[in-house]
Amino acid sequence: MLNQVLFLYIIIVISAVVHECAHGAVAYYLGDSTAKDAGRLTLNPLVHMDLFGTVILPVFLLLTGGIFIGYAKPVPYNPDNLRDKKYGSLKVALAGPASNLFIALVFGLFLRFFAQLILSNGAIPPVFLSLITTIVIINIALALFNMIPFPPLDGSKVLYDLSPKWGARIMNLGASGIILALLVAFFLLPSLMDLVFRVIVGS
């Protein structure tokens, strides 16, 4: 049980770090070096960890309830430095969820094309496939959750760039945005995750 929780926690942290680095990498590509100058353009998890949000809260919840709620320190960037003034912020916001979707695709397609071969061969224990499946599910969850259009999630920034009028109203929700996002995630995320998983993996 403890090993499963530890593996789950490690994968979540690594996936969240990739998510944050993707924001900074796209911002740097578009001309903003804020994340790099702050030493945040790195895959070192220690740089991105928030003591409460990345360690205390998620570990406590995983050990007591088997659920995960947590967060990493957001990677800073200055939209004024972006070369693409029209869609630069949109690209930076999408980079995080896109990185998680990419991870899910890579490991999910591996399952789609090689799972049956591995099971029939017997050389690799079936638990290996369970671990790969966990990676896929976690990254699908992170991608979909962060695209919910309530602050402070990436989806709210995407909505603001696509529709400033509606985006401004959403941004005014403030701290209540995360509560609404959790409600949406509770009711809608499981079925959406299942759909995306089946599209990628096939079963």
C-alpha cells in the first residue's frame, strides 16, 4: 500500500513539474526569460515544490483518503516580453496541459500497441502495465483539470485570451474559482477521463 502511494505521489510530482516547465519553456521560446532568470526553467522538482501544496497536503490526503489535491509553485512569466502579443499568453497557458496530454499519449499508445504482447510474452510482470496505466491516467487528469475555465487554472487564462469579456467575469471569481473547479472536476472529470483514456489506449 505504501509503495503504491509513494509511486503515485512521485508520478504526480514529476507530471506537475513537467507541466510547469512547459509553461516556462514556451514563454522562453516566445521571448520571455523570466522563468529562466528565476531558475525555474528546470525539471528539478525541488525548485517547483511548495511545502504545503506539494508535500504536506497531498501526502496527507493520499495516506488518509487515497485522493490527491495539491499544487506546485506556478512558473513566473511576463506577458509583456512575449513576441507574440496576440496569442502568446494563450500559447503559454496551453503549454502545461499540452505537456501532460503528450505524456499520456506516449505511454497510452505504448499500452495500445504493446500491452497484449507483454501479457502474452510473460517476460515482463503485469504490474508494469499497471504502472504505465497510472501514468496515463494521472496525466489525463492533470490536463483536463487544468483546462477547467476557473481561476487559477490554465483554462481561465485560455478563456480570457479567447474571450476577454467572459474571461474578465470568470477572473473576478477569485478564490471561489477553485471551489467551482473542484465541483466540476468531481462531477464531470471521471467520465471525461474515461473517454480520453479509451480514445488513446483503446480499452
